[in-house]
Amino acid sequence: MAIGKRQSEAVILSANALLDGAVVYHDGQSWTPHLEAARIARGEEVAELETLLAASQAAGDVVDALLLPVTPDARGRIVPTHYRERIRALGPTVRRDLGPQARGEHRHVSL
């Protein structure tokens, strides 16, 4: 992510859990499977998430940790900016009976 974009763009920290591969989000204290619990960072706060990113990779409890650009919707819910990340948040697109969408989570993330 470019330095200029970092100042205005909202981001969250996402990864995959090492043991089961589930998509998880950092809430500022620990990893959670709930997108709505993710800590949103902007501006100077992004550096704190970058520190958490490095620590998480070093600890080895998650894989593929990365900062994701997000946009809060009208209700303040987190919506990933990129299409790929929306799919990761929802779960399989061919099996609506699996993943967070089957549990009624993240319905606001439209594809």
C-alpha cells in the first residue's frame, strides 16, 4: 500500500488461521472470525496494525496476514473494498450453506 493512500484509506488486518485455514480478522487484541469485530485503522493507526502484522507472522499462529482496504457502509459496517476480499468474508460462492453466509453473518457484504 502506498504511503499517500495509507493516510486516507481505512484498513483492517486479515489472515488465515494456521490450523483450519479459516479467515480471521484482528480486533486489536486477538484474532476473530467476525469481520464486524475487526479493528479499523486510518492514518497513523495503520503503523500499529503493521506492527501487529509483523508480530503475527513471526508468531506463526496465522498465515497470509495482510492489510485490507475497507469502507464502512451507511450503517457503519465493514465492507472490504476488493471483490476477492468480499468473497473471503462471505465464504464459498457456490455453496451458500457453508461459511459465514450460512450462519447469517456478513450479509451486508454484497457480491
